Amino acid sequence: MNLDFLEGIELTDLFTAAVRWVFVLLGIYILVRSIRSLLRTKNPAEVWAYMNLRTIKTDESGQQINIEEISVPVTHWENVIGRAKNCDISIEDPTLSRNHGVLMRDTAGEWTYRDLGSKNGTYFNDEEIGKGRGTRSSKKNRDNINLGKAVAVGYGDVLRAGMTEMVLMPISIEEKNNNIAMRRSDTKLMSAGPSLAALTLFQLLTAFQMGIALGSEHMAGVYIAIFGLMILMWIYVGVMKSLGNTSFEMETIAFFLSTLSLAVVGSSAPESMFKQFIAVVLGVVAFVVICLILRNLERTKTLRWALLAGAVVLLLANLAIGTFSYGAKNWIEIGGFSFQPSELVKVAFVWIGAATLDELFQKKNLTVFILFSVYCFGCLGLMGDFGTAIIFFVTFLIISFLRSGDFSKLVLMVGAAAAGGFMILRFRPYIADRFASWGHVWDPAIVDGAGFQQTRTMSAAASGGLVGVGAGEGWLESVPAADTDMVFGMLIEEWGLIIAVLAVLSIVTLSVYAYRSIFAGRSTFYTIAACGAMSMFIFQTCLNVFGCVDILPFTGVTFPFVSNGGTSMMVSWALLAFLKAADTRERASIAVKAGGKI
């Protein structure tokens, strides 16, 4: 056999050429298994009680025609009752207000009802509790009526609103057992072992490839970071399994993307690999801590005030002592340590929005969130961090819509935001200059100026092809912000289009899973929080990916889990906790305890 073609080719080159295809196959295997398992998860809605409705039907003259009696399953912990079609319990009764009242369940299984200031009020066992007046507060003392409190509703109690009588009834023992069975039905959809074994091999090959590409000077740092991530992953899985958890699809996706992040950092700034690894460790710790906190919704809601105060102080400190980077004053440096307050505030923003709006239709809570949102938008605008401001605003719209279901209000909010944007461009024209190159980065006049980053990114991506040139073998790392704002281009160049697309699909899958939780979510908090985190993930990814290739204006935001940056990595893991809590499968979600307990 003639092997002359191998002359001059080093063994390391052969390894790089071969391992590129192995990376692709392993990546497809790891992510497809996790994505398929998440998308196949049913997350069926559970029945917590029944509301027996007895509605008097009348003709146009007000004469009684007949009486309609139906039994409606109660599938959420917070249920808006009214004649509006988007109500959780929608009743065809013209004497009801659109949003008449709300029936709520706490974690102890106790039910309460609150009138929402309806026109005709609500009667509880023939005592008026509506129109925002006195309501019963004590579950133990049914005769104690206090202003502004919710009435404790027991099974068999009669609520009368308009021409409708409502009686809350319990589910049967058989149905309760069926709820438990549904939670358990999807528990073992995907065995974690094969995916984690494949990911471990992926990480080992990544360490060897990065060692070859970077040389002996950085080899120790590469091995410490990647092998450290490998050990962290197995420790986490081992500890969680010992506590009874068996589902790790989301974590597998996050660990895979974190592996890519270490490789990206190794290519661009190998001296920072250990710091990025520490960020992953802190992110996993934050993920676990938040998951544990979310077990108790009352504690979760109480903590929102501390988070709100912390977020306000962080943004204010950023305005006072922050430093500029790439045109935005969004960094704080203390003793050689730097972080982005706006990234940390993302967690607080979702938490506060979900926790306040969970207490449905209370104007005080809505006002708090609106004022906090305006404060965040204003601070981010003053910092010049408009990419993050857009992400916050989209998240605000989604949270607000989940609360109200009113498109007209969203149109007004968008209009107000557009007006604010025009005012900012009027008084800060340099910001408009940053977007002037959109769609024109290849023009000769700006290709080496405003279009420098994007044109180089697209050129490097084109050279990567399907499988890339090899981890650590690209040249895009020499371009400013290649490992942060332009990281999608780095992924394509070094890892190939297939791996880059799989990374995007991973974020999309997490977002789709969060969206599906809306229909099966127990508490409004879990639903709103998951969708809030989802909106940040998906919109941030869109801005990063499409900004790199000039489809959208370049706004300078990171790719979740992948971009270089300790704060961004920690926050990505922290936001993942909200999606984990929305998982209704037993031994998968922190919100569903083993043994069928809630």
C-alpha cells in the first residue's frame, strides 16, 4: 500500500482530522437523546379538585329558561373565574364580570377564594364577600371577617356569583392515585448513563484536542478545567441520584454547552479557562440552591423583596462606579475581579415578576413589578447596554401577557417602548451609529470599520464547514469579542455548522419545554418563571446568532452557557433552575417531591 500521501503529516494532524467527525457524532447522540426525551415528555395537566357549577339561564326579558349544571376540573393552583374566554374557569353568565374572582390552592392543599372587585360581588355561604369589601381570612375561624383577605373555601362550601352557584368538590382517591401515576409515567424516559458516558468521552477528546492545539504551555490549565468539569458532572449526577432524582436531560444539555464554553475560552484566552470552570461550579451551586428554595412557594415569594433591593443597589452601583467595555458601561471591577450586574439582575427580574404576579390581580404587586421594570430599562439605557435592555423588555412583555392575557395592553407597552427608544436616539445619537451598519457590513466603506467583526465572523464561519477546522485551530479568536458576542461564529469555525446548530436547537428545546409547561403548570409562579427564563434564553440566543451574521443589528449579547464570561455562565445555570422547577415529572422536578407529595 502506497502511504506516500502521509509524508509530512504529523500524528496530531491525523488525530484532529479524525476527531472532528467523532465530535459531531457524539454531539448528535448526546443532544438528540436529551432533546427527544424532553420533547416527548407529556407533562399532563393534573386535576386538583372539581368545581360544580349551577347556572340559571334566562331569555332576553330575564325570564328563567333552564338551569345548566356542569362539573369543571380544576387543573391549576391559581384559577381565574369569570365570563372571559381566557379565564381558567370560564362561565357563560352575563351577570359575571370578565374576571370575577380567583380560586387558589396553597402547598398544604388548602383552598381560598378572592373576589376581584367584581360588579355584582360574590357570596360565600350567603354572606357577601365581593366588591373588594370584607372577606374571610381564617381557615380555622370561619366567622372572622377581615377587610382585604381571602376566604377559606372548604369542600362543599357554596360560592354564588351572579346567576351561578359554585361548589368546590374533592377528587376521588382513584383520581389522586392517577395524578401520582402520571407524574411517574415519564420518570424513566431517558436513562442518564449512555448520554453522560458519551459526554464524558466528548470531554476527554476535547481535552486532548485542546492540549494539542494550545501546546504544553497551557496543557495543565486545559486538563484541570475540562477534567474538573467532568468530575463536577459526575458528582452532581451521583448526589442527585442518591436523593432520588433520575432525570437529567436539562443538566446534560447545560454540561454539554459548558464544555463548548471551556473550549471556546481555551482557544481565545487559555489563561482564563480555570476561571470559567469556577464559574460553572458556582453556576451549578446556584442552580441547586434555587431549586431547593423553589420547593417552598411562600418562602420564594418572600425572598422577592430582598432580591428587588439587591437588584436596585447593583444597577445603581453600576451607574456610579461601572466601567465601559465596547461602548457600554455594564461592568464593575473590584480588586481585579469584574462582573456584570445586569446579568445577575436577570435572575431577580424573573423571580420578582413571577412571585408578584403569582398573586393574581393584586394591583399593588403589579405596580411593584412595573416600577421595577421601568427602573431596569432606565438604568440599562443609561449604561448603553441596549441589547440587554431589549431582552428585559421582551421578558417583561411575556410575563405581563401571562398575567393578563390582554394583547391590547401589550400593544400600548410596545408603543411606549418605541417612543422611549426614539427619545434615546434623539438625545444619544451615537447609539444610532452603532446600528447604522446593519445590513451593510460588506460595504467597502465600512467593511474594515463598523463591519469588521461581523465580516470576519462570517468569513471564519464559512471556512468551518460542517465539522469545523478543529477545536483551538481557528483564527477568529484574534477578532475582538470573538468568544463572547461573536461566539456563534467561533463555534462554526472550530466545531462546525452541525455542532453550532445543535447548540441553538438545545436552547430552542429548553424554550419549547418551558412553553409547554403553561398548560400543565401547577402554580402560576412555576409557569411564569419558566417562561420568563425561556424568553431570556431564546431572545438572547437570537440576538447573538443573528447579530453575528448581520440578519439582526449587532447588539453585543452573549450566547447562554457558551460565551466566555463568568457572570453569564452563572446566570445561565441559575435561570435553568426555573425551567427545572416547571418539570412535573416525579423525581425530575424540584416542585414534585418523591412519593407523590407536593
